[in-house]
Amino acid sequence: MKILILEDEPVHAKFLTKLLNIVLESSIKEIKHVTSIDEADKELKSSPIDLLFLDLNIFGFDGFDILERIPTIFTNTIVVSANTDNAIRAFEYGVIDFIPKPISEERLRLALERHSLFAITYQKGGDQQKNVKSRLLQVDLDRVQNRLLHLMEIEKIYLNEDLTLEVLAEELELHPRQLSEFLNGKKQTTFNSFLHSYRIKEAKVLLLKYPEKNVSDIGFEVGYKSLSSFYEAFKKELKITASEFRQKNSISETT
């Protein structure tokens, strides 16, 4: 197993490395420690990493930035942070677990067990899935899928600007961690990406259907609280701005 630790305090990284060697023993191939988001970004892009341990406060910079750059569906991530108020936000990005500091061997073992179960369930497949104690073991996944489809396609719950992982999980009668696992494992996406996909799809329809409407008004209409979030999500999804999309498609329709 190749492990990357993003932690700006060497003493914490050293202690985590020590615990990992105790818990995982010979299954570890390499443990690398970096102290900046840019270093982590470079490492994650240069070679496959089995597991990322992420601190959320890197010399004053937001550790969530690395989750924006490297989606957790490609890199299994465990957050290690003293700021437990960020736990739900972390699960919105699809992280496997959130370990509060100071870290303990027992809590680390639990997180690594969850990582192992996740890998067996969603990455290896096979008959082993039947015996996995995932958070979704007792959940009717067909019911969840049908209810989720109804909420998104019929009720268009994504238009609610206050929609969060917690709110959607409550609508589905799930724990936020269960919903995060469902989206990350079953649908290969994160809550944020899932939400953006619906909002941007709706925005595309409105941009062409109502050419007289301002782009900013449409951004708010599809559920965004800020225009910067709308503009950023739209361009990330389509590689062009909302105004360019409208202009390009308007020209196509008239030619």
C-alpha cells in the first residue's frame, strides 16, 4: 500500500507514520509525507496513491483545496483534523473517514478497516461483497436509488440553495455518511459533483429557453448562493462560461 500524508506539523506526521507501521506492518510499500497542498497535488498526479491522510489546516491554507483538485473517487482519503466541525463537509467530498486529533491507534484501526471494506465493496467486487459490513449493509439500495431519482428529477430538490449532504440524507432516511458512501461507491461521484451536475443541467436549459434572462439570475434560480460558485461550476462542467454557452448555442440554432 502506498500512503501519502499531507500534514504541516512533522510531529503529527511522524506519530501517524509510526501508528501506520504498527497497524499495517508489512502491507505498507511506501509512506510519503508532504507539507504543502502543491506538493500533495504533484505527488497525487505523478503516481497512484492507495490512501491519502489529509490535514485540513496546512500553514493556514484550506486542506479542502486538495479535494477540489483531486476528487476522492480517484484517491481514497481519510481526513485527520482537530476541527470536527468540518466532518460533514468532508463527507460531502466523499472521504472515507474523519479522524479527530489527537489520533489514537484504535481510531486509526477503525478508519483503515473502513478503507479496506470500501475497497472490497466498490473496487474489487466479487462474492466478498456479500460479507462486507459497510454502512449500507441493511439499506434497501433500490429504494434509495428510486427515492433519490424522484427527489432530483421530479421534485428538483437541487434548486434549494440550502441543500446539503445532511438535508438530502434526511430526505432519504439515511445518515450523511451512508449517503456519502452510496454516492461515492455506487454512483462514482461525490455529493458536490452530484449536486453541481443537476444544477448545471438545469442552467443549460434555462439559458436557452429564456434568452432575455440575465445569466446571474439563472445562477441563483438553479440553487447557487453565490455567482462565483455558479460561474466556477459551470466552467468546470462544460469548459466554457455560461455566457459563451448561450451565445454558441443561440448561433447554432439560427444557422
